[in-house]
Amino acid sequence: GNSVTQMEGPVTLSEEAFLTINCTYTATGYPSLFWYVQYPGEGLQLLLKATKADDKGSNKGFEATYRKETTSFHLEKGSVQVSDSAVYFCALYYGGSQGNLIFGKGTKLSVKP
Amino acid sequence: GAVVSQHPSRVICKSGTSVKIECRSLDFQATTMFWYRQFPKQSLMLMATSNEGSKATYEQGVEKDKFLINHASLTLSTLTVTSAHPEDSSFYICSAASGATDTQYFGPGTRLTVL
């Protein structure tokens, strides 16, 4: 079946450090892939997405590349800020217009000044 | 654009009462709305999918008589937790999508506490 696996947290970094959060997926067909971010006490916000192999999604300094050969969609940022502290969810979408999002378990990121 | 609101943001109720949560798409027409439940430090669990003007489709294990979903217009969906019990306490999040798309826009969530 379809599933998403992301690295367990929490991840604690110092400000300006490099961030990688690993995400791999299992899916039939060609799903769209997403990263969502959840700040404390809030709902999810779409961070970036990619819809086909080799696409790179980017937003707010974050990037992720859709790698079909390794079934991965790792999230990266070159220099994190304290304001990036949040929980990050990797997700895949399958099933056309009535399809569903499958979420990973989330990775909590804490950035220290 | 693509803003989704939820009301209330936080609600506390007594066991046995019913609680209604509203989800609104503010600047687009949501042909499909989704309701999720999130337990502490865990991922989102899809509860049901609703299309405007039709009955909701519930995920396996979700009681349709307990979690009543109404999607009466293209901008509003409601989730009513009937006869709430402490185990229903959770963070409920809705999302909305317009047309045949893979992108959902999420509301800020509603924290329900049942005493």
C-alpha cells in the first residue's frame, strides 16, 4: 500500500546550521509529494510540493527533490533560523480528484539561537 | 489566497454534550473538504471526505453517527461530535480542495477538550 516514512525527531540544530529531514515513500503509480509545516498550536501549512520525478519544490529557503529512483523527497535548508522551529510532515497524494493525502509521522525541529 | 478558517479554535465541553466545528474556505470554492484528527505528537488521521451537497465518505473505524459531517455549501463544512466523551478530546483539523487537484489547504485546527 501507500505509505510515507520520515526520520524520527526531535532534531535540534543551532541557528544557521544545515538541515536535512529524510523522507521516503512507497506508492503505486506516480504520486505527488508534499512537505507541510505545523507551528505550535496551529494547523498545517503547505511548504512545498513536487508532482513528478526530478521536480524540485522550493519555498522560504527550503528545497526538496522528487527522486523516483530512490523513492525519496528529502527536505533541506542551507541555514535554519529560530523561526523554522516546527513540526514538518512529509506527505504523498494518490488517487485523482477524490484522492487522499498520506502523511508521515512528522519530525519536530528545534532551532536554538 | 487559499485561506481556510475553523471555528472555534478551542472548545471545552461536558461529557455527553454535542459540539459543532465549522470549517470555511474564505477565498475559494471548496468542492471537497476533509476532516482529520491529530493525537498529541502524532500524525494526522483522515476521518472523512465530504463533497458539497453529498454524504461524507468515512474512513474505516470512524463512527459516522458520532462524527456528523455536513458540507452544505462550497465554502462551509461542519463536523459535529455527538455525545462527546473524554476519549474524543483531540485536535481536529479540516482541509479544503477545489476541483481536481492534489493540493489541500488546511485550517488552523480546533482543540476539543471533553471533561
